[in-house]
Amino acid sequence: MMHMTLYWGKDVTLLIDSWRTDSWTSYLLTLLACFLVSAFYQFLEDRRLRFKSSVAADRSPPSLDALLLFKLGAGARGSATARAASAVLFGVNSAIGYLLMLAVMSFNGGVLVAIVLGLSVGYFLFRAADEEVVVVDNPCACA
């Protein structure tokens, strides 16, 4: 039976039925995995934003033809390879973000704390110095 309120304990089912913890060792390893995946999420977000800003910085002023193509919907924002790589990074980062959200929805207090701490430490290590790189392409908090 799934918990519907926040609880503290070592018995957790996380994301899939086969990921169950029944001992303190498996619970602590699960918390470590949540922490590391959360920090990795921030690392990937940093890489994605840096890649996007480097592609934007490398592009030359658009020509009239490029502006017309952009108006028609073909896009003048870098090469197709760069856009595809950016889309893949966005997709992987979004998938990890949604999996972290589902892990928090296990309602286990330890999992919640491990994920929040992992996101905080990851932000501190990888993104706190990114104040000069500000790219807001999606105001959605889950992206």
C-alpha cells in the first residue's frame, strides 16, 4: 500500500516495484542514489545552459535570408546539429527531473531530504557561479 502522507522509515518503494528497501543499508544506498542523481540533474542543467549560451554567442548576425527563413519557421538559431544536441540535453534533463519528482512522491521524508540536499549541493557546485549566464527559455519550474 502506498503512503499518502509524509512518513519516516526505512521501508520505501521507489519508482518501480523491484526497488524496495527493507534494511538500513539498502535505505541509505537509496538515499545516496537520490542525492547523486539530484546533483547530476543540476550538473546537466548547467551543461545545457552553457551549451545553449555558447551556441548563441557563436552565431553571427543574421542575414536577410536567415531572417526570412526564421519568419517562415525554419529557424535561424544555430545549426541543426546544435539544436538537436540541445533538444537531447533538454529531454534527458526533463526525464531526470520528472523521475526525481516521482521519487519525492513516495512520501518518504528521507527521500525528500536527500533530493532537496542533492539539488542544493548540485546548484552550489555547478550553477551558483552562473549568474553571468542567464538563459530563460522556459518559465516552467519542472524544465
